[in-house]
Amino acid sequence: MNSMILHGDICYSADQNTLITRLDSYLVCVDGICKGIYDKIPEEHAQLPLHDHGKKLIIPGLIDLHTHAPQYAFRGLGMDRELLEWLSTYAFPEEAKYSDLAYADRAYTIFTEGMKRSATTRVVVFGTMHREATKLLMDKLDRTGIVSYVGKVNMDRNAPNTLREASAEASIKDTERFIKETSNKYRNTQPIITPRFIPSCTDELMEGLGRLAAQYRIPVQSHLSENPGEIAWVRELCPWAENYGAAYERFGLFGKPQKTVMAHCVYSDDREIAMMKENGVFIAHCPASNMNVASGIAPIRRYLSEGLRVGLGSDLAGGQTESLFTAMVEALQVSRLYWRLVDSTATPLNVAEVFYMTTKGGGEFFGKVGSFEDGYECDAVVIDDSLLPTPRPLTVQERLERAIYLGGDVKALSAKYCRGKQIELSA
Ligand code: GUN
Ligand code: FE
């Protein structure tokens, strides 16, 4: 039962600065949990099935801390607006279509196929405000074997009629029903409380969602300090809040009592950063989206040096692709621009750091996930980097670096495992 041995050239993060590499080694997985890496198969595990990947590269499955499943339909389109205008022009009209279950079925089939083909093994997902369509998304995601949190989105103000819930009360009721219908129903997916962002949710709604999060012990996801126009709007809407984060914290939707992931955090001030640290809020860094909708560059060097929890997010379709290899490259590149153009003390990120964020850093949101250390859940992806040929001999670290920069999932992904179980890469 989900027990096996993986053979290949193994690479994972021990911490932010330390990559562990093991050439020609055997990773033992018992009941979905990592039980050591060996030069030879240990006697006591000799009966386990061997998945021999030869000289291929084996790394932990990648963790996507923030994406929007319904927006996959317009990925790669509509990158010509800033956030708020982009939402009303592209995102909201698309999301309104998910009241139609036949459309949702087609769209979410395409989304889950995309996720299957990727190197992602865990994902934290926004659906839409529609309960039935979001349950359909969970049915489909669950079947992939990828592990996910999925949210029915809440929005009871500042949205078109087609995408605004009737009242705070109706939204809270529907969310409670969603939680009851989906908690512990699936093997691989669980519900997550999902107020879209402060401009979409009245105080009354936020209060109700805080109650549900505490009562049912459900984690929380939302957006934070993404774009200057959005932040100014939050200041108008919540004059009582000392910062954007406080508008969540007041309602128990900011890391306490339930774990919380906030996307972006491009403009968090000292106080908001201190609050995130104190409450253990996870930050989903989404560099593609921050470029595409002209939000800016998040100060990730600062977050890492202050010990905040940071992972990467694809943020489809603000981000153009689900590929976390692409997201890693973008995180590296924007950190160099930030250092050059914004803050010469903010040392650019390096490969080990972004790899850590995309594996063990983001994985912490799911528990002991994102590493091959003993006791971690065994999520792995196998990369055939002989498909990225070079005459040079390369170290494992160099192979990892190339797989990241050259798009290891698109060209060279050859197998994927989640909790010790092999999952299909396509239909
Ligand atoms: N803020 C509120 N909704 C969204 C969304 O769909 N995408 C992004 N990038 N930011 C948001
Ligand atoms: Fe988002």
C-alpha cells in the first residue's frame, strides 16, 4: 500500500540554504512516508516494488500555494490591464460562467489535465462562488491523486450581479453547506475558507467566515497587499484597520486560529510583516502575476531573512502558466531586478532558495511535505534531463538548475508520485 523504492539521482532541500544530493541512490517509502535514502536497498525493504529511474533526477513534488482553477480558461490572454480593471474585464466575466455546470465540467476537465501534466503534487486553489461547480472541481482534482485545498469563493460586494452572492448571510450559509458536503469526503482534497479579498467581502461576511473557520477548523486563503489601487481601496473600505492584514486579522482570518495563506504581499509594511510573522501566515509569492497585472515585486529576500513562511504560487491566470519551474525562474529574475532597481541591500535569491520555497517551504502548509527527509510524505517528480542534452558533465545541483531554467516539466518530466502513489501524467 503506497510502499515502494525509488532509484535515481536524488536531490532535495534540508533548509533554505542547503541542497542535499545523493547520486545513484534508493529512496524508501513505506505507507506513503519517506523512510531513508540508501546506497543499496536495505535487506528489510528488499520485498518492496522498485521503481528504477536509472540516471534520472528525482526531486520532491512541487507545491503551488495559490492558483485560480476557473481562470485557466483564459490563461495567456488579457495581460493588458492592472489588477482591478483586469478583474472586472477578464476574471469576473469568466468566473460568472461557472453557474453553468456543463461549462464548469469542460473547463475543470481541462484544468485538471493541465495539473496532471505538471510537476505539481500539491495545490491550494480558488474555485468560484458557485458551490456546485466547486464541488465538481474537487471531484476531478481528487481523482488525479494530486493533493489539494479547494475554496468556494466568497464575494458579497463590489462584483457584477452575476457574481455577487445575495447577502452576507446567504454566502455564509452556502459556505457552511460547502464545508459540510466536502470535509473528509475525499482522499486527496479538503475545503478551505476563501474570502476573495477585502474589497469583495463585507465585514458581516468576514465575521461569519471567521466563525466557520474556527468552528470547523478549516484553513484560510486570500489575497493581501497586491497592488497599489487595491490597497488604497481597502483603506477606504476599512478605515478602522491599521493595515490590510488587520482587516483579516480582526475576524480571525489571518493565521490564527487557523493556518492561512495570503497571495502576493508585494506592499506589506513593517507592521503587516510583523503580524504575518507572529501569526505564522504563509506567503504565496506569485511573480508572474505580479508582472502581468503590473503589481510590482514582492520583497522576498526580506521575508526569508526575517524567517517568514514563503512558498510559490502560479496564480493562474494573472500568471500565464501552471508551471512552477517557470515560477521559480521568474522568482529568481524579479529578485535580481529588485536588487538592481529597488534595494541594493536585497541580495538576489539563488536556486537553492527558490527550490526550497517551491518544495519544503510551501510544503509546510500541508504538513511534513516537500522533502525526502525521514517522516515526510513521499511526493516526488522524476526528470529525464538527458532530454536537455549538453556535452558537459554536470553535478546534480547543476542538473537541477538546468531543469528549472529549461522547463523540467514541459520537456522532461517522466514520472510523478504523491504520498507514495504513482499518478498519471495525462489522461
Ligand atoms: N485579487 C482578488 N481576486 C484576484 C484574482 O483573481 N487574481 C489576482 N491576481 N488577484 C486578485
Ligand atoms: Fe490570486
